[in-house]
Amino acid sequence: LRAAKAVWARKSKLGLVGAHINIFTGAWTHKDAGVGTSIDSFYEYLLKAYVLLGDPQYHHMFCQAYAAAEEHLRQDPWYVEVNMDSGMLVWPVFNSLQAFWPGLQAQIGDFGKARRTQEAFMGIWEQYGFTPESYSLPSKDVAPGHGSYPLRPELIESAYHLFRTTGDRRYLAMGERFLESLRQTRTRCGFAMVEDVVSKVLVDSMESFFLSETLKYLYLLFDAGAGGAAASPFNAPDP
């Protein structure tokens, strides 16, 4: 809680936080604000900490942070990165760690935005069979040098939360597409990272989060679809 409050105390006048902060001086060293790379967990765990611990301080910070993100970062249905002080556009890109956001929105009941953004993100998956680490919104193509897919779980997690909260079977259909793509990465002793989503060249590497998160959310999604324990509602608070 002390760390979260210390970061939040250093938010900009727009209510945004940056990507990197010097923990000794409290000065921001990277002022790009977004909901993806380097910042995603700040938003995610404010909400989850409140749900787990019930401390209203987490809820208060989350509500303010979420409102600021929606006001300054959303270009419906996408999210961009801006300077945390001025709000000036810095990076008009999708990055793969943004893909948790529709799931977070589903948990707080912001279903309209969650559906639209999940569909947009899924459109990138359909374009390549995977989501690249970064995708240029102006050119609608992989950002140069950022075409890998390291077996990330975030888009699958969002499909799970959306199915569990809405019961809409389109999210099960998304799960089938995820499985279809991931089968292409299967090797004799595991699953390989995709070096480039265009060429589909694989890399001899598998991150641990593939087992702990990617496969977990696939299991939970299909278990919920079958009416298993994962179908029980997540009683998240309204923001």
C-alpha cells in the first residue's frame, strides 16, 4: 500500500502516471503514460488489491486512475500513450500488454468499452494468428522490430473475464482461435515463442508465464464454458 500511495502521490495534474520512476528520488524518468508496457500492473493490482483486501484506499486510487486513463488515453476502441503532464500523443500503438484492459473493464462492469476494445484487439490476432508486441495504429501493421509473440496470456485472460461476466459465447469462440494458433507453436518438449508473427518463425524459448497464466486462462475459459467452477461470478466493485 505504501508503494502504491507513493506512486499515486506523484501523478500528474491529468491524473496520469508514467512508465518509470526513480525509487530513490521519486522523480519520473520515463513520462509516457499508457495502460500497457511498464504500467499495466499498476492499474490491475489497484483493483485486485481492493477486491482481495477490502481497503477502500485501493478503490479510491483505482477509480481516479481509471477515470483519468479513459479521459486521456482512450481513442475508442484503442488506447494510446501520451505525455503524462501535457497529454500530448507520444505513441499511437497497440502493445501486447494492453490486452488485459478489456478484462479489467469487464470486472468493473464497463461492458460497452470492454467489448469494443476486445474486438479491436482480437482483430489484430486474426490478422496474424497472434498479437505482436507492438502494432502501429496509423499503418495498421506490426511496428518495426516488435513482431514477436512470447506466448502472452493477456488477451486470453480478457476473453475469460468477458465470458464469465457476460455469458456471451463469442468469447469461447475466441478461445478456440487461441488454441488453433497456439498449436502452431507446439514442439517436442513444449511450446516455442514466435519470433515474428508475419513469418511465423519460432524461437527456442518458452516463458514460465505460458504455463502459469496463458494455459491457466485457457483452462478457466473452457471450464466456465462447460459450467465448471470457473463460471462463478467475480463480485468486483463498481468503480
